[in-house]
Amino acid sequence: MADEQDGRNDTPSQVEDSAPDLRILGDRITLQPSGFVAPSKGSPGDEKEEALMKNMARFRSEPLQFLREVSLYVSGTGWRAYDDVIGQPVFYPGYTEHIKSQVMSATLLQAKIAQLAEMRLAVEEKQGLLNKNDRNFETKRNQRRSVLVQSLQEVAEQLTDNMVCKMESKTFIRGAYYMVTQLLLRAYHQGIHVSSEEVLRLRNVAREAEKKGQSIIFLPCHRSHVDYVASQLLCYRLGLTMPVVVAGDNLNFPLVGNFLQHAGAMFIRRSFGDDQLYTTLVQAYIDVLLQGGYNFECFIEGGRSRTGKLLPPKFGILSFILDSILSGRVQDAVICPVSYQYDKVVETEGYVTELLGVPKKKENLADFLSGGSSVLSLRLGRVDVRFHEPWSLRGFIDEQVIRLSKVPSSINWKDIKNPIVRQKLLRTLGYKVLADINDVSVVMPTALIGTVLLTLRGRGVGRAELIRRVEWLTARVRAKGGRVAHFGNTPVSDVIERGLEVLGKDLVGVVEGLAEPTYYAVDRFQLSFYRNMTIHLFISEALVAAALYTRVKRGGGPAIQDIPYQDLHDQVLFLSSLFRGEFIYSGEGLAVNLEKTLMGLEADNVVFLERDELTGAITKIGLSDAERAAGRENYDFYCFLIWPFIEASWLASVSIMGLTPPLGQKDDIWIQFSKAQESAQLLGKTLYHQGDLSYFEAVNKETLKNSYQRFEEEGIIQVVKSKDPKVPPRMRLAPEWRPARDEISGVLIASGRLWDFTEKIASSRREGKNRRDGATVSTRVVRLTDDLGQRLFEEAIAGTTGGKKGKGKGKGKGKGAAPARLSREDEKILTADLKESKRRRTLENRAHL
């Protein structure tokens, strides 16, 4: 199948000149222009899809061809041999022992083992286990040190063996490639697609990296467990050294874990805690891989995105990589951001369940086998993989240091040992990778359909209107510099039919027997996963639309709905700061980005801009006459994109009002963080069914968690994470943000700093039932959140004063074991955290809530 268009030009000649598709059949690799479609033979359903990986023969239908293919893999014919790879050699006997010996002999690891042994000796001396007055003290101390060092070495060896990948056998990887490809292409029947331009560029970069002894570090987004195998399959098929892939130890269950480890998985704990030996061991292993020029891969978001859009970067593994370079232990490495996009992600139904608060099930073999067998019968469309242009990590660091040094500051940005400098470089690196992934991501037909269905008013949409809006959205994506999965000369109507077939009737329904087929969203929550795949392209327009809505919602004539530039600017600034953890913004700054966005909306005839006659500065913004005449359909599109996130932030803000201590409660009661979040979800579900929440997806756990995190960063709530792993994180509403209570009745009063903050969010919310009646909301909603908050306080106090929860000391089992009051150690942690947060906010010098 032809590759997607570049997205910036639509003329036929430019389509022909864009990057061709890579078509691989057997041992032959040919290129064909983008837009090329093989002539169909027979019925339309028989037309061929050209993809990187084709469906292989099946024994039942083609036994001879099936046996021939198996023999080609067993014998290693042609590219299947995986002998002449670009990069460091892997899959040979002794590979694992070679890597393990290098890790164990690493200077960094041995120094840490010696340090830990000395620390233990100091404790034993303090406890009197080693007597300094003993005549043979030094001898006994040295003997004890040797025992400790040997013990730590044994622990480190066992940890290393559990962690490192074991790429030992080419026979294994040939068979694994064949088996996994068979399974994958039965589910994703239209194959894996890549851009020939990107693949050829990647191969050239890999050759240069091989000459310099450098690693390519693949940093992909994470949508599905399929991501793990897709990257390995592509590198195998393209003749590149397969990367060592970081995987959580939750996947290391019987049979599957062993298979993944031999295919290149590196298993690590989900949390390192204060385990210094394990932390150093991970750093040593990464050092060995990067020093040896072995390719490496970790998911920039950490876990899989349950919402369809990119998650904020996780800095754990990224910090190890950065430390390898900054310390000088590794000279350089090549960064390659990667985008995985699917017509349909097989796990979305499970994601919805998790986002609604059902605990995630631990991976196990039984579920894997039963789930895998059902997946094979699905027709999930295709997978598109895109590689951003790789870049030097050392070059990035040098460029950032030079850039930061030009800004007047008390910090010496050239001091790369300074933790502040390292933290700044780490965050910039993480968000640059996310921006690069967004730049190359392909918008799939299912994402176009899902976006259209969730951004239209009314119950459903007719076939003709669906086609029109998909064509409009496709044009907007390309105008924004985005990419749309290209289907050659296939009519849009056929592409939509394919997309609807992949989504299935559980997500999109159709009403027959009408004047025309009418489609509607069956599962809006699950369909929002696909809508969120497009929102990054339009986030600036969506924020402007939501800010303008503060006036549009007033109704009346156009003059009443116009907004002064400064008011629009302030609301956009507030919303962009509110969603700092949700979306990635342009690095040009608010003023430049806002002006570009407004001028773009003006050019699209969505808004009109009134300017000062002398300076030309924008003074007022309003909806254009053309947009009003069109029923506000384009303006509403941008609002519908952002409204669910505004609803979620409003819900989170309302929910923490209930954390105001009861009247007469003198000492602080700390609420278990997870219980507060569960209570917020319960509040949201109640408000949705009572008509005070427009979007059910606003109760999703991920968005609420991001809102709580932003509130913590801004000091609205305070969170304590105990050093005791048995004690879960606890939170309270910061004293200066607490609403007042009626001195007689104890009723929560809808006023004060937090209420004003909540109302500012609400000013951009979508109007709905009772939404214009502020008195109704301020009584019913506040009463409800207060009732739920009181339950949390009662449960926390009950768990502290006695009963079955370990008497507040964190010794009980389960979530009820969190003590409601802080220990002295926890109070010290809180004081230090609050001081650090204040210092960080001052250092960042960014807009705050």
C-alpha cells in the first residue's frame, strides 16, 4: 500500500514526488511512488495492499507454500539468515555471558559494591558487632568486608541474570520472527507500513553509527503491547541490529518472559525505591550497551497510553542514558524518536475498564493465551511506523548548554554536574522527543472517523456528511503539517468503510432504513481514544476556542460575544498552564503562538480580528459572519476537542474542595491519594448521571491523575510519599486554598480562592443542564463533594484510631493501612518537598495557576 502523503501539498505531481512506499516481497525489495495502487483484479475486495510485511501462507489453504516458507526460515535463506546486519553482532553463543561479565566488572558497579560494604561495616561497628578495641580488629574487619563484598557480588550477579537480554541463537530469532509475523499479520491483516525515505535514512545513519561504535537509541511512543514486537520485527526485516528493549518485569511471567528475554527484552522493576545496588546495576548495564554500540530502546512515556494521546515523558531510563553521556563514560549516542499508530489498538476495551477505576490485572500466561487466540480472529487494519530523523545526543546537550548560557541567570549552565542543569537538560530532552514523535505521527482513518463523530452536535451523522467532514479534517491535518495515512487513489468513501469495519459495531453503530445510512458513537469513551490521536495538531486552536467560549456562551448578539484581546490572552494563558501536563506546546512562547493561531483562524474564516488602526495590534476577537452562517461547525470542532479535558480538570478541582477538614477538626488528617482519586471518580459518575457533567470520559483516571499532579505542582494540594513502601501516598488540601465553612452548620461555603479557581475553569466549560444556574451548582455540587469528603475523613480517622487497619502505623494490609497523621520523618519529608517545589517554581519562572 502506498505511503502517506507529506501532508503539506496536495497536487498530483507533488504526491508523485513524495517518499515512495517500501514494498518487500520475498527476497526482492522494490520502491514504488507514493499514491501507487496495484490494479485490482476481480472484485474491489480483491485489490492488493502493499505493505512492509505481507500475510504469509497458511497450512490449511496452502500447505506446500507454507512448508516452503518454513524451510526458508529454518535454512536462513537470503535476508532471513540475519547474518549481514548493520550494527554490532548479536544472537551468537556466549553473547549473554559476554555482556554479564562486562556489567559485573564495570568500575561504577564495583565502586558501589565497595561503598555499600563499607556502609554496612560502619553500622556493625556502631552496633558493637565489630569491636575496635579487639587486637585483631583490622583483620576481622577485612574478613567481614570480603564476606560482604562477596555476598553483594552474588546478589548483583543474580539481578544481572534476571535483567539482561539473552540474544544467543539465530535459529531462535529466525523461528521467532516467522511465528510472531504470522500471528501479528493475522490480527493486523493490512500489515506494517513504513516510509521508504525514513527507512533508507535510518539505514544510512546506522552505517555511520556502526563506524563510530555508537548506539541508536529508539525512543517510541507506547500504544500497545504490540509495540514491543513491531520494533524488533522491523529491525530484523531491514537488517539492523535489533535493540535491547526495556520492559517492565510485569511481563516476565512463565514462558512469555523467557521468550521475550531471548528476543531482546531487558526486564526492570517498575520501581527501584532506595535500592542503590539495583539502581547502579541498571546504570552499569546501560553503560555497557552504549559503550559497545548496541542499539537500545525504551518507551518515552514509560507505560502504555490509555487515552490515545502522548503521555508526559517518564525520566527514569532517560536519566540513565543522559548520565552515561554527561559523565563521559559514553561519548555519544544517536536518538531516534519513533511513532507507532494503529487502525485499532487491541487493548482499548481493557483501557476503558482501567480508566473507570477497575484495578489493572496482573499479566499471566492464561490470560495471554486466551486473549491471544481471540485477537487472531480480528481484522484490526494496519500498523504505521514512522521514524523521525535521528540526531546526536551529545550535539543536543551542547546546543542546549549554549542556548541556556545566553539567558541571564545565576546558574552556571555549563556546569553539567549541577543537579539543576541536569534536570533542565533531562526535561528538555524528554519533551523534545515527544514533539518529534508528534511531528512524524500518522493520523489513521479510524482516528479521523472517531474525531468527526465526537466533534459533531446531535445524535448521529449521515453518510454524506461524514464523508464531507472527514475530507475537511484531512485537509486541516495536512494544513497543520500533519500526516494522514494515504490509501493511494482509493475513494474517501471506501477508506471510511474500511475504517468503520475495523472499529466495529461495538464502537460505531449505523441506523439503516432511513433516507441515508446514519452513523453514531456507540461507545464514546472508547472512541475518545482515537479522537485523542489528533488533538495535538489542534491544541492551540482548541485553547483559543475555549477562551472565546467564555463570551460565546453568554448568547445574545455578536457584539456581546466578542472578547478583548487581553481577556482572551489571560484565559488562554490560564488554560495552557492548567494543561501543561496534558499537551505539548510550541516552543515559540505564548505571545508568538497565540498570534499565529489567531491569524490562522482568521485565514480560515472562523474568527474576525479587530486591530488598532495605528499599531496594527489585535484588540478584539469574535466569530466571523461566515462561521455563524455555517452553524459554528468549525469553531465547535475545536471546542469539542478540548471540552472533555476542561470537564475533567473542573471535576478534579471540585473534588478537592471536599478535602476541607470538618468543622472543629484541629489537627490535619491526611487522605490516601488513591482513595481521594476514587472518590473524585465517584463524584464524576454521579454528576454525569445527574446531568451536571457533559462528558463521561471526564471521570477517566488518567486525566484526573494529571490534574491532581498539576495541583500538586502548584501547591494547591500537598502530597507525602513515605519512605516506608507499605504506606501509600497521602494528600491534603493546602491550608491557604481551603474554602471556609459556616461557623454554625459547618456547611462548605462556595467562595474563596479554590472556588474562584474552579469557576475560572468552569467559564470555559460546555453549557448544559443547570449549567447556567450558578446557585444550583454551588449548592448541589458542593454539598455532594463535601459529603464524599466527609466519608474520606471518617475512614481515615477510623483507620488511625483502631480497628482492623493496623492502627495507623502502616502495618495493615491493603489500601486502608495509610495512617491519617504524619510521623516526624514524614513531616521532614513534607517540609523538604514543599521547599523544593517552591524553589523549582521560582527557577522555572513560568505562568502559574
